[in-house]
Amino acid sequence: MAGTVAVISLGCSKNLVDSERLMKMLESVGYDVIAEPDETFLDSDTERHVVINTCGFIGDAKEESINEILSWAELRRQGRIHGLYVMGCLSQRYPDDLPPELPEVDRWYGKTDWPALATDLSRLHPGSAPYDRVLTTPRHHAYLKIAEGCDRFCAFCAIPLITGRYRSRDIDEIVEEVRMLVSRGVKEFNVIAQDLTSYGRDLYDRPSIARLVDAIADVEGVEWIRLHYAYPNEFPMDLLDVMASRPNVCRYLDIALQHISDSVLSNMRRHITGAETRALLAEIRRRVPGIHLRTTLMVGFPGEGEKEFEELMDFVREQRFERMGAFAYCEEDDTYAARHYSDDIPDEVKQERLARLMALQEEISQEIQDTKVGTVQRVIIDREEPDCYVGRTQYDSPEVDPEVLIEKTIPLARGSFADVIIRTAYPFELAGAPYENTTAGDRC
């Protein structure tokens, strides 16, 4: 064994996929790899290296990345690790500023050149397929990254500055990756990109997300497909036909809307109006009955007065999103908003608006969750706790959405499916028991 490499992944699930791919490359050149280093790692007799995959999207994420680097830089100075490497969004965004400040880092990589790390470390060329990876998620679910980059250039967003222009992966390669993961036990695929809506335009001259999802749904063994990070402008309506007709495509769509006020949407450079947003949501719900929509909203963007914020509150009351997150605007270096607008809404006003919006959403979530009491839901089992099993419905993505707490009346295997009758509802959690008609194949 050449040594042990700890790969620490910060930020989003798209970063996690890159980390998993790097781990497979490092394995192929002889390294042992781990995702959660502890004292055992630090005290081992092997040569020890650490890779930090950073996030540089917003201020809090950048601070987390810097603090992680600093903590490992101190261990590098002490000689407790033999190499420290940094990759990802933060180093891509600040390639000239960071190295002089952190000389303990042996080498820096960005969002696109990180595959060279395995070769640089070992002087060997990785023997793994470009899409092969070590899964750090539970083996029954995986994230499936279908593209990199973004062409939208919203006023507030630094992602295009970090990732570059949109680059779709080939459908055949993605389907081959899905087959490989299914052979390893993966049943649930969370499809991710900075923007699902644009998938395929660069390769096939037309939006092709519907074609891709249809192809993934054809793969035997794929139980659930869940779609994350669609963009509302130029939404591919043929995707709705696939969602409605394919039983293994979850009735779930993550579509970030950001706001509803026409003036704020214009300032954000979202290229859509409030009326167009409402029409799109109505059509999605009409064509995919029972769909659960997850969205992200922003408060405190320049130009959002109390009138515009109340319009946003009314929109949330009207739409009753099943899943919703929100954040307060924070100016990001070099974005259109940073160059052209004054960030003049006080932080205390932003935080007060955020609190009001999320309090409203909690009420709505409770009401929606209450409608599920007495229903039987198909649930995938994620883990076992001392007092219950914990799983999710098709409407719940890992890490971000509600879980289902299941009584231990019968044994249930991790990664299996069970029918669960819901007995209690909370704003962000359900509780129930295995339904008596649970199929034998889903039991231990």
C-alpha cells in the first residue's frame, strides 16, 4: 500500500461526486482512501495525506473551507500528516490569493484539473474509468452528476465564475455509470447539475433532460430517480411527460425560483416574470399530479422593499411548496450584483424577513405533512437507530428533506423498501409503523 489519503468533501453533492471519483483514482494507483479521518488515521504507521475539496459559493461556505484548511495546515506543520492538497471551488476562485497565505498546502487544484492529483501524488496514471468512483453515501443511493458549469449568469451568483460554461456529459456514458452503480447495489439516483434545464443543449442542440431521464429509467434495477436543480426559464416541458409516465421517476422536482416580484427578478437577471413563474408551476402540478416541489428563495436582494417581500410571502401562501429553503442575500465578489448594485438592506432586516418566511413555511409544512397521516407510503430504509428505523419517501431527498421514523415491529434491512402507515406528522418529519401488507421481499 502506497499510503492512506483522507478526502474531505465540503459543500454540495456535486463536490461529493468529484471527491468520490478522486478516491477511486487514488485507489487505482495503490492508496488506501477514507472519507472521515480521525485519530486512528493520524496515529497510523502509513504515509498520510489529506485532500480537501472546498466550497466557494457563499461567505459561510468559504469560511468553513478556510477553517478546514487551517486545521490541517497546523497538523502538516507538526508532521502528523505528510501531504496536504486543496481542490475545488475555493481554490478555483482564488488561485493567486490563497497559496501565499497557506504555504503548508503542498499543491492546489481547481474544479477541472483535480484528476491530475492522483498522478502527481503517485507518479502513476489512474486505471479507473472516468466516471467510476468510491461511494461515500449509503450503498443504496448515489448522486448522479450529469453536467458541470452554468450559462445563466444570475446577478447574485458566483457559480459561472467558478465552474465555467455549461458542459453536458454524454447520455451513453451516464447510462453506463448508472448500470455500474446498480451492479453495486444502488437503487436510488439523485440526478444533479448546476442547471438540469440546460442539459444537452451543448451536445445535442436541444434540451435533452427528458431523453436522459427516460434512458436512466429503462435501466433494470433503478427504483427511484429524483431531479435536482432545475431552472424555471426555458423549462423543458417534455420532462413532465416522462415524470408522469415512468413509475420509477419520483414525483419530486427541485426548482430554485429565488423570488416572485417582477422588479426583483429583473434585478436578479432571472429572465422570467412572476406571471410566467406561476404559469409554469400550475402546468407542472397539472401534468404531474401529486408532485412535491422543492424550491429555494432569497430575501434581501437589492431592490427588495417591504412591498416586494410581502409579495413573496403571499406567493408562498398561495403555492404551498412541499419543500422550501431560503437564505439572505450576501454580496459575492465579482458578480453582476456586486458590481452594479448597492447592498444597502441592513442585515437585521434580511434576517427578520428570513425568519418570517421560514416561520410561514413551517406552518405550511405541518399542514401538508398532516394530510399524510393515515396514508401508506413506500419508504426506503436508510439506517437503524436504537429505537426505530429511519427512511424516506419518494418525496424526500437525502440530507435536505424530512425523514420517516418507523417502529421496530418487524425487522427491516437497510436499503430495502417497506410500506409504512403514517401515524404522526411533524413539520419536517413523519412517524409510523410497517404496514401489514409489506411484501416479504422487502423484509430482512
